[in-house]
Amino acid sequence: MLVIGNRFQGKEALALYQMRRGIELLLFVHLKRKGFDLEATHMTDGAKLEKLFGIVAIAFLVSFAWGCHLRATGQKPSASAKRKSLFRLGLKDVLRLLGKDDNKPRLLNEQRDFLRWLESTKFDSIFFV
């Protein structure tokens, strides 16, 4: 593989490229097939598509980061939660927090925890794949 760059050379450039490629693959697979199904959109207006991609990229980041947080803090210890991807784990929980639940007091506390996490300046539980 040939990796060309103007700021980094050799093994450092290759390591950075491999990290970036892993992030791109993770993002694109969830944008296309495993979450947002962007290939099904019939939009053709470039400006609208740009906004849609921006919103979906932010939604992916929040879902993935929340999934990292849940896994790192052990808040979702079930066996099925351990098998889910970090993105899927986070997305499912964010959708649950934004939806309706019969147990209002518990949901309100969890929503407050999510908002506190979202407002924090540092996401320690995010890691790169």
C-alpha cells in the first residue's frame, strides 16, 4: 500500500491512515446499511444532502460515544448488550431516552444523566476501533 502525505512520513503516516480508515469504515457502514440507510434517500439537491450528512454524522457520533460510555460504565450489562456494536447500543438507548416510557421517574433520571454527559467537555469513554 502506498500512503502519501505532506506532514507525516513512513510508519507514522501509515498508522494515522489506518486509524482514519478504520473510523471511515465504521462511519460509512452505519450510514449506509446498519443504522441510517442513507442509500435509500431520494434527495438530489447538494445543499440538502450536505445538511443531511452533517446531521447524520453528528447523530452517529452521539450514538457511538453514548454506547462507549454505557459499555465503559457497565450500565448495560446484559448478554445481548455485550454482543451489540457500540453504535447500536448507544442508538437504541438514545432512542429509548427520547421516547415514551411508563416508568417516568426512572426515565427522567436517565435523561438527566444523558444530558449531563452530553454537556460535558470531555468524553473519556470514547475509544478508536
